[in-house]
Amino acid sequence: MYLTFYHALETIISRGIKTPEIFPDGARDGTSDMNDSTNIEPDISSVTLISDLATPLPSGLNNALNEARSFISFYDWVSSIRTEFLGAEVDGILYAFLFEIVPARSDVDQWIWVIVGDIPPAYITCEDAQNPYEAVDAYVGAMEEWVNAAQNGKSVANLIPVNVPASPANAVMLNRRLKFIDERILPTLTR
């Protein structure tokens, strides 16, 4: 069973984990080239403004949106959320949100994807994904790297943070979800 994302964030902080996904500009060593990747624009035609959705939002979508907001707002490089979009929704399983943020630093992209659901939460930069398909695909790829490391007893310290211990049993559980997403959900998303 997956722990809450709050516990995951505490774990990430306590371990001082630095991964490509932790750095919003994509730098692997925590440094950045300000002209390299900031302000890469996503394909806005592939998402729907949250404010354009019928209200009240269904409870599953509303809960997922609140989880995604809390997840991204946790980071000190986010001053606030400016605009919210829904990119993909598979009720109870996976939600992909695109946030336009007010960065707290000049080296931070203003566009960030957040993936939540019955899976470990994570964010993906627009440098890696311009639309919901690419965001979910990048998520699956990053999580598959974690699964492979966890199954083989290798370090996950430089991989995407996952909110469970890196054990073979947890890798099997996550891998089942990733396989379902890869085989059943990704083909339904527009490229």
C-alpha cells in the first residue's frame, strides 16, 4: 500500500534526495543554466482549464486536484499557482494536471505537470513533456527506472522519488500499475 504523499515528502526532505525530477530545470546536479530550459510552453490545446469544467467538480477529480495542488505547492521554488489545467483523467487511477506557477526563482519553469492518483505522485517538467500523453509517458518511464532499480537491489537515490521503500515487493506492485497505464491508458491519450 502506498503511503501518503506527505510522508513521501518528509522522506524526500529527510534523505536530501536530489533527482532530475526534483530540479524543475532538469539539471542533474542541482545547478541550472537559466537560458537552457525555462519557460518551455506546453501545448495548451491539449488541456482544459479547471475553471472551464462543470462545477462542482466530481469528488474524485476534486480530491486529485487538491492532492496535486498540495504536492506542487510544497516545493520552495513555487511561489503560487497561477493557472490550473486538466490534461488526463482516469477516475481513481490517474490524473495529469498542468500548472502554470509563479516561480520563486528565475531558473524555474512556469509550467509543471503533476501526476497523481492510485500511483506515487510526481511532477514532470515541460522540457520533458509538452502534452498529457508525453507527461504520462515520461512519468511511466521515470517510475520504470525506479522499479528496475528496486527489483535489482540498486540505489534509487538519484531516481524519481517514490513514497514507499525500494523493495522488490513494492516494485512489483508499482510495476503492475505502470503496465496498466502503459497498455490501457496511454493509448487512449492524444499524442
